[in-house]
Amino acid sequence: MSPVHITKDNFDSLVLGSDKPVLLDFWATWCGPCRMVAPILEELAADREDILVGKIDVDKEMELAMKFGVTNIPTLVVMKNGSICAKSVGYQPRSSIEALLDK
């Protein structure tokens, strides 16, 4: 499965209503580290059917970015059952991102 674009309009149904853990990527098109982490997230979305990978463009979804206290990007947030379980800021290798999912 490919990453899903999350907006304030579909956040409740796709993220809060998910029966799987959700890995949220707060990113922007102009962000170099975001472009570096994007292929890793694409791979994770394709390789792991047990998670949902969601991408939130902070320039278009400022309300969601503020709700999550995002001040630097990329910010990765893992949510399980509607609650934040883990969070990281900056580029992370795949092994570190997978470790976030295990928290």
C-alpha cells in the first residue's frame, strides 16, 4: 500500500478510526530531509501491511501541524488507538523508524 495523504477532513476517519498503528509524516515539498525520508516511508508502506503510513503536508495542513506541536520537519508520529505512542524529529534511518513503531 502507498502512503495516504492526510488532511484535517480525513484525519478522524483515517487516523483516529484506524485499527492499525499509524505512522504520520509531517513534511513539506521544500524540505531536504523530508525528501530523504520519503523513500523509506514508501518502502515501509509497501512492506508492512500491519501499519498505515500517512503524510501530512505542513504547508497545506497547518492546523494539524499545530495540533501536534510540529515546529521542525520531518516529524514522525506513531499513533495507536488514537493516542500518540512515539515521536521523532529529523531524518531517521529505516531501523530507527521501525523501532518507533515497536514502542
